[in-house]
Amino acid sequence: KRLYVDAEGGFHICEKMNDRFPLGNCHTGFNFERMSEIAGEFAALIKEKCIDCEARFLCNRCYIHFAGDGKFELNPAFCEMNKKIVKRLELLIKLKQRRLLP
């Protein structure tokens, strides 16, 4: 749903991704083959690495959190942060259910 166009007319996933995963430019148009590759690579990484994660339904799996140098990679720090948030939410829900929180 987003598209970032840089000053030279290059198309990118978003402003945070810059030139890591170019999608084409205003002179030659969209590179639909590359767009498909990028989406497929990202989906494959998520399917392989996130399928059993307890935070997967509350995770903001944005491209930028997994963007390496021209390929997608698991970001352990991002994953640990999301897991901690889920654990905190779980604790809050348990406390609420026991009526220990208003």
C-alpha cells in the first residue's frame, strides 16, 4: 500500500528501505519480476522463521525489521523485543482475570 519515490525517481518499498530493495523507477517503470521476488523472499522468511513464534499474531513484521543487505534476514533483537511485549501482555491479562488490576 506504500511507495517511496526518491529524488532521482527510484521506486522503493518505503522511505525507510531506501535503496536496499529497488522496485523500478519513473523512467523505466516498475520491475514487477523483482517486486514478486521481494514479496516471495519475505514471505518465505516469515513462513520459515515465524511459524512457531508465540508473538506472531501481534508482531509488526515490517520489511524494514528484516532488511539486510539486498536480502531479508531474521533480526533476533526485533524478535526478542516482540516476545517480551507478548509476555507482558500475557501477564497483564492474567492479573486482570484474577481481578488484581482494575
